Amino acid sequence: MRVATADPTASERDRLVMEHVPLVKTMAQRLAQRLPSQVEVSDLVSVGVLGLIDAAGRYKPASGVPFDAFARRRVQGAMLDSLRDLDWAPRSLRRLRRDVDNAVGSLRRKLGREPEEKEIAAEMGVSVPEYEKTLEQLRMLDIGAIRSLYAPTEDGTSRIELCVDPGEGVAQQLERKELKLHLARAIEQLPERERQILALYFEEELTLAEIGQVIGVGESRVSQLRSLALSRLRTLLRESLGNDQAAAVLETATAKAKARVRK
């Protein structure tokens, strides 16, 4: 692809958009494989194209960042923002997530270790099959929960660093650094297979089916383990940060990062 050497003109912006529409479609199809069935690929493409147009208008060739890399960040941000606006999670499902989180946290305190799945099911007062069905249902609530906070973007900057405002004070910078440390420590405490699943899903961006092929289990089982891993992370962060708002820390940080990326 030809690289422009000056800020793009209107015709250059149009050319960039037209050339990269296939990229948007590919990203939308890839993302849709990781989402509940009610999410339409066409809807993702529509908002992705808007992100692409915005990227073409903001692109500065003099920055040295390839347009492909610049556009990917904004297209993905537009798609993820649209997903956050969807109201597909009923209160009953959110209660289920709280039940799982509470059971995991309670057992961790009692046992002094990460609880096994049969122990979590017993704590919740349900059978193992019912517990596994709950984890599968929680897939809808996990979208974007820790979306690539540590994975480097195309220019080498992690998403969590993109949350930083230029005028941010020293206190805010220290808080952000502490958040990263808490998150890293929480991830280290996860069982190895769950760490692997999160890495393959959020960093390598494999689908659930592809992850299943890697670790030798079915797609449904991967979905269950991913939901459990995120539950463990939420409760670990709640414990380490010492307040009830820790369960939302990851989603809040991610939302800020995406908003920052799109500016």
C-alpha cells in the first residue's frame, strides 16, 4: 500500500477508507465469533466503518504509524463501544455472576487456596451441571472485561497506558501503576490452564473453538473456564484493593482506554 507523506486530502481519505473496508469486515467476522449469537456481523461492520472513517480523518502520516495499525485501533474501539451499549444482560444474569463471585471469594477465604469447581458448585447449592450451565450463561457478561489491557497495540503501547491523560497528576499516575500491579498479581494466582485460556483469548485473539483445539477440550468447556477465570480475577482484585468496587475496575479501565484510543 502506498504511504502518504503529508496529512491526507479528502481524496486520500476516501482512498484509505475504500481500501480498508475489507479489513473492517474481517475484524467484524473475527469478533463475532467470540460473541453471543444475537450480535449481528453487519452491525459490527457498520460501526466499524464509522470508526474507519474517523481514523482516516484523524490520520497523520507524519507520525510514522502505518494507517493499517492506526485504523485497527479505532475500528476495534468503535465495535467494542457499540457492544457496551447493547442491553442484552438481564438482572437475573448479573445476579448469577454475583453468586459465582461470592462463592469463589468465600471459599478462597475458607480454604486458603483457589477453590475447585465442584467446591464452588456446592457452595452455591447447585449441581455441577447446573454450575457449568451458569458459567456458560455468563459468557455474555464477559465481553471486554479485561480486553487487552496488557497486550501491546500496533505501535507498542499497551491499552492501559492509553488511559493516561497528558495532564494527569502524580497521584493518578501512582493509582494507575498500583492497578497494574494488582492485576498482574491476580493473574499470577490463577490456575495455569485458566491463565493460558485468558492469554489465548485476550492476547492471541483466538476463538473459543480454536482455544479448545489448543488445550484439548470443547468450545463449551473453554467458555466455562474463561468465565471462571474472570470471576477469580474479580474476587482477587476485590480482596487486594480492599473495597467493593474492585469487581468493576477492569471494565472501567478498559472503557477509559477505548475512549482514549479513539480521540
